[in-house]
Amino acid sequence: MRKNGLTLIEVLMAIILIGVAIASLVAANGLLTKTNSFGLDLSTAEFLIEQIRELTTPLPAVDPNGTATLVTYDDLDDLNGASFRPPINANREPLNDFAAFTQEITVENVSDTNFEIVVAHHGSHFVRITVRILSNNNEIISSSWIRAGT
């Protein structure tokens, strides 16, 4: 004969089901937090790439006077191999709030007919600028674009 109420097995099954549901929610929350963190890093990296793009837009491909002896960043060639940590903005000011990020820049002359082929220094009318963004020495993203030389 059964009395009104729940048996011990029914109570244990309910506790197990609630425990599984809570564990699933905790795991999902952890994944969402990690995804959100990566999205924030990716947005920051895109911002830092855009700062270099804006910095390089007005620069000539080569030193207009042919006299630069120090790294003055007055032409694109000067930026080849440059690395900025903390990163810089388009006005060359350090962005100290992003000190965990690094901007690495490569400038290469590429063929006039095939932008995938790197040619000798000043061997073409085009340069490819590549910017890599790292966070704590891990690459987040890289971006390249082609500029016509002068």
C-alpha cells in the first residue's frame, strides 16, 4: 500500500537531474565567458590594426629625400620589422591601456603582376604591409594590404 508522497528513489532521481542541469549551466557559463573574452581581444586587435593602417596611409613608400639614416617612421620602409608594445595609435602615441598587446609590422615589395611574390627592395611599384597583433605573445590576428608606391 502506497501513502501520498515521494519515495526515496524518486527524490534521488530529482536531485540527480537538478545536479546535471546545474553542472551544464556552469559549463556553458564558462564557455560563454571564454568566448566573450576572445571576442573582446579580437575587437581590440582589429582596432590596433586600423591604427597602423591610418598611420601608414599618408606615408610615402620610400624616403622622399633618400637621406634618412635613423628610424624616423617617415616612410613605409622604416616600419619594416617594427614592433610596438605597448601598441601605438595613428598619431604614434603609446596606448598604455593596451599594454598586453603588441603590434608587429612587416613591409615587403611585391611584384607588379602578382602580389603574392616578394621582390627585391624597390623592385616594384607596390608594397604589402602586414600587421600581426599579439596578446601576451599569442597571435590574435594578422592583416595585410597592398599600397602603391611612389
